[in-house]
Amino acid sequence: MSHASKAAPQANGAIAFIERIGKKIPDPVIIFMFLLVAALAITGVIGGMEFQTTGADGSPVEHTVKSMLAAENVRWMFDNAILENWLSFGHGVLGVILVVMLGVGIAENSGLLSALIKRIGLKLNEKWLPMLLVFLGIMSSIATDAGYLVLIPLAGMLYAGVGKNPLIGMAAAFAGVSAGFSANLIPATPVDVIIGLNARVFAESQNVPFETAAGEALNPATMHYFFIFASTFMLAFLGAWVTKRFVAPRLEKMDYVLPDDLDQSDFSVSEVEQKGLRMAGLGLLASLAAIVALAMGPLAPYTNEAGRTVTPYMNNVILLIAMVFAVTGVCFGYSTGKFKSLQDVVNAMVKQMNTFGYVLVLTFFSHNFLAVLSYSGLGVYITYLGATGLMSMGLEQFPVLLIIGFIITTALINLFVGGLTSKWMLLGPIFIPMLYQVNPNMTPDLVSAAYRVADSSTNIITPMMTYAGVILAFMRKYKPELTFGDVIAMMVPYSAAFLTVWSAMLIMFFTFNIPLGF
């Protein structure tokens, strides 16, 4: 079955240029290999160089760059390459991330997250369809596969069911899943953990206080929660407006086909899944009750010997969130028959870890590179040069320009280099200390929030995005001649709107001293 009219526009030169350049950029692992070698060579050349920075109290601080080619420093690298500089790097940040992924893996591989998306998606009212598809896309970012592989094709079927171009729904869902990747209503998501824990490492490596501008200590997993909570609703409304104002009018004039084998029952929620969702709901209540009991018992706040109040339940919020995912996933899996024994639960966690192999390889090289930067003093020297350059332009008096400049820089890099973690490992160690040195209001939570805004907003307009081919394949069911250039042209309005309004929202939080999180 086909529907009338205009053909999709051809990809323009800019899109082709981005694709050509992106394909020539090496894998991030290879980039960090070269950076590690380059760092060693540079310290060998400038080893012994002395320079001076200003300390937190205003007094001068003397620094000397160490040559990492000296015998004692070569021994240090070999002695610490596996444990201190990789597995234990940043207080064991890698292990914490793995634990979160274990919990999410149980929920995702049990089928819980896919069933939730289908259950909610099939109940949507046509009037609210664009906004709710964007919202569901944002929320599905805790389980990437479910968002891309379930929600986006489901959105196409929902629009086909009401007689509209399926690409409209797929574009809205894609905007939520990918461009809204850093927003969510759930605290301590894997993105929060990856960004927050590494931000703390980057700050501590150069003695930047890991605290807000008001001097309050930051919690890595929740330091952006107020901002991303508000961002979820803002992006949902904004995405719906873009869909109705720009995307839908254009795509409604485009012809499309409906496959003869299109079966909407493929995305229906079975009775078994309905039962599983009810059991998952009971599991959610049980896990929340357990968290309350822990927060009032063994993990209750107390005053330590130094007179400071310690809140163990907040310090362990990452483990508690992982427990919620695990309990609800187990309840769903057993009630639907997906899990028949504990071995199936173990297999679900192992399957999730199988997808994490690349991160282990990446972090081995990136963490060792960062350790060399810190130990040698080269990282401080790079920060010193960058901060001196920015201050020579008088930008220390214009913090908003610093935020905007960093957002634009990250957004442009994201067009050519994919992967949230790899870019953060590349940009974070430089910009967190550098921007703080230029203006102390550029705290780690603010800089990392700016990174999240820029990285998410341009995900949908880069050919380097991991799921680019998958999205194109889904959309070609309804428009066989579609190219990824056409997809990018379709998504540009979302990207431009998200980047502009989201950046303005972050600047508003900064200007009016609204806490980004807790």
C-alpha cells in the first residue's frame, strides 16, 4: 500500500562531509593509545619544566613536569598499570559502573523494559502521541536497546494505525531516545554514574574541589538530578512542538508505503507480560520498602568523629537503584517464564557484561593515559596553558560565554566522534580543571551538565551514532529509498531546538543559582 506525494530531499554536501570525516577518525581506543604514547614523548621532551599556578587560597603553587621516560617513572607505570591506574582508578569508578549495568541488565534481559514501553505506548491518545513518544524515548534511555529496538518501530506502527506517515512517530521517538539521552526522571542512571564519577576523578586529579559554587559537596550520581528531572518535561514538550510545527507538516506531504506483512500484534502486550508487569509492580513496592528500611536502619544518617553528618543511604544510592532494577527484573522474569532458575538470572547479567567488553578495553587505555597526565603534571600544564589563553581574552568575566563555548565545542566534536564515555574521557580531564581555573564558578557539576546537553542534542544528526544503521533500516520499511542524509535532514529541527533551549535552560539554572542536583 502506498500514500501520496513528495519524495525525500537528497543529502546535502555538509552531511556527506561529516560522514567522510567521521569515517576517517580512528576508534576512540586507538585515539587513547596514541594519546598515551604522545604524553610519554611530550613529558620526555619538557620533563623538568617548572611553572606556577594560583592555589585556592590565592598563594602561588610551584609545579614541575616529570619525564615519564625516566627509569623510576617507567617502573611506576608498569607497577600501577593494572590495579591503581585501571581497576582502582578514581576510587573504583569502573566497578561501580559495572554494578549498575548488572541491575539494568536483569531488568532489560527479563523483557521488563520492553513490556513497559509497549504497555504505555499502546495506551497513548492520538492528541498526545508526539509528546508522549518523546517522553517515553527519554525514559527508555536507561535501557538503550529497548528504546531503539522497541519504541521506535512501535512508534511507526502507532502512526500507521491512525493513518499518518509512520516516519513522523519514528522521528519523535528517535528524538527522545537519542537526543534526550541525558535526561530522565530516575536518579543514578548509568549515564549519571559514568559522567558523575569520572567528573570527580577529573576534578580531584588537579585539586579542583568537587563541590558546588556554594561550597557544598557533590554526589556524583545525583549532582544533576534536579536539572535532568526538569529537562525531561521540557524536552518532551519541546519535542512535541517541533514534531507538530516542523516535522509532521513536511512528512505528511511525503509518500510512504505500508508493508503487506505489517502486523501490529507484534507489539501487543500478551497476558503473560501483563502478569509479569503486575509482579514487577509488587517487586518495585518491596524494593522501595527495603530501601526505606535500610535508610532508617543500617544506612541511616549519623555524625562521625569529625562532627560531620554522614548519610550512608545517599552515598550508596547507586547500589540501591541497581537493587530496584534487579528485583523488578527478577519478578517479571520469573512470572513470565523468561527466568526459570537463578542460572537464567546469571545469564542475563553475563549477557549485559558481554556488551561492556568494549568499555573495559577503552578504560584500560584511557585510565592509564589520565593517570600519566596526573602523575607527570602534564595535565596541570595543559590546563595552565588553556586557562592562561582564555583569561588573556578576558573570558573569566563572562562565565556564560565559557558555558556556551564548551557546549558548541562538544556538539561539533560529537558530529565526528561517537560514544558518550569516550568523548567524556577525552574532554573532561581538560575542560573541568581548565574552566575552573578561568572562573571558579565553572564547577565540575556545571561543566559536566554542559557536556551532557551538547552530547545528547547532536546524537541524532551524526552518521557516527551507533544505531544509525538500525534506525535507517526501520524507516526504510515505510520509505525504501530513504538515505541517512534524509534522516539527518528530518532530525535537524529537533537537534537545533534541543541544543538551543536546553543550553538556555542550563544557563538559567546557573544565572539564578538553582541547584543542578543534590
